[in-house]
Amino acid sequence: MPTHHNRIQVTEDRELATALRIASPHLPPDLPRSRQVRELALIGARHISGEPIDEAKRRVLLEQLARSFDQPGEAEVDWDLLREGKQRAWPIR
């Protein structure tokens, strides 16, 4: 697709493939690989710069988190691991 912007070539090495795999559940579905790399770079830059997330996106993320507690079976949380960590950190005596 024609563009006035410079293009870069990125090799999908093991680390980048892992980063994309980890990020994919948080990116729009069916996003082309090149757009996934772009989104990952933008998110990483915002994180490094400490740029705050916009309020609308923050609210959406908080709502998703709240819903995961309403339906723990569908949450992407390893409840057994979380329970084990709690027991190690605060053992019942």
C-alpha cells in the first residue's frame, strides 16, 4: 500500500514472537501481523514514557477486570496459582 511514511523491516525472532503471542489477547482480533507490531511498539513507548492511559480506555479495562470477578471461570486468571501464592505469603497459623 503506498505511503509517504518510511517503512522498516523487523525480523520476527524468538523474543518478538513471544511478545506478540503475549500481546495478542489484548489487541483487536484479526489484526495483521504488521499492525500487531505497530500496536505493540506504541503501547511499549507509552509504558516507557509513563504516558497515562486515556480515561475511556482505562474505564473499559477496569470494567473488563470487574467482569472477570463476576465470572471467574472465564477469567484469564490462574486461580490455583493465585491461591497458592496467597497461602505462601500469608500462611494460616
